[in-house]
Amino acid sequence: MDHQKIRRVVTGHDSEGRARVVDDSAVRPITSGLMPGCAAYRLWGRDERPTFPDDGSPGSAEAWYPPRDGSRFMINTIPPGELVPSPDLDPVEAMAELERQMPGAPAVMEPGVPGMHTTDSIDYVLVVSGEVTLELDEGEQVVLRAGDAVVQNGTRHAWRNHGTGTCTIVGVAIGADRTRRV
């Protein structure tokens, strides 16, 4: 599946404190044979609380998910149906590649339950197109369609597309503290 690039425009301040466009470029999708047809676009991230004025340069944001006081801005596309990797895919090599592309993301995924994960973040998610099912503990599910929004409060969840077309979701993740593992 051919995924489009997403245009990202970044603003910042010049030395006089005036607002300026400091970057206008395309963000390429991250894809993996482990999740055929899916694409993830990491649009922005920082590991610390921002202070302004700043020059609009990207801050440090190595891990896929944010630490406390950090944030991430992303778009994900999810094709319909089960995400079944090709039988000739080398799972060890594919997992290593996924770790290089999305550092730390494989560590939060539950083995044996494809797509199920828990992050130490509050996520604001908007369904932009298509339909997706949010699955929670004990099989609880809610179907979401374009225009629906989710506030994901650090709970165990997975996104499943039981619809007929590709679903696009936009999310902002803000790092949080977890007092105990559930």
C-alpha cells in the first residue's frame, strides 16, 4: 500500500520575537511488515515542557511515547481487517526494524494480543476518516467514526478496524505519571 506524505508547517520566533515559519516539509510514513497496511506519522514531539519564545527547533524526543512533561503529535492510518503479516516475514528482523523506527513502541505492546498496549500518557484522539473500534479490557468495545473524539487516560487498549475502508486518527499524547501497574 502506498502511503502519502503529510505536510508539516512549524512556526517559531526570530531573534526579535516575531512569529515565523521555520520549517515547511513533508513527513514520511513509518510502516512495518508486522502491521501491513498501517502507517504512522510522527509530526512532532518533545520530552520537556516548552518555553516561549523559541526558535521552533525540534526538542529531544527519542522514544515513540512521551515521558512525563513530554508530548507527541501523530497521525495513524489503520486498514480494515485483521493485520496479518506475510508468512515469509522474519519476525525478529521486523521487530528490530520497528524498534529503530519507533523506539520503545514494541515494549508497550502485549505479546499474544496483537495491538493491545498501555502507555503512560493521556491521549487526545480524533477520528478524521473511516471507522475504528476502540477495544478495552475484558473485550469492551466502542465504535468510533469520523468526527468522534477519545480521551485515552492511560488505559490498556487496542485500535481495530472492522469497517470497510482505511481509518485515519490524529492523536496528541502527553506524558503522565503512573503510580502503579494495573
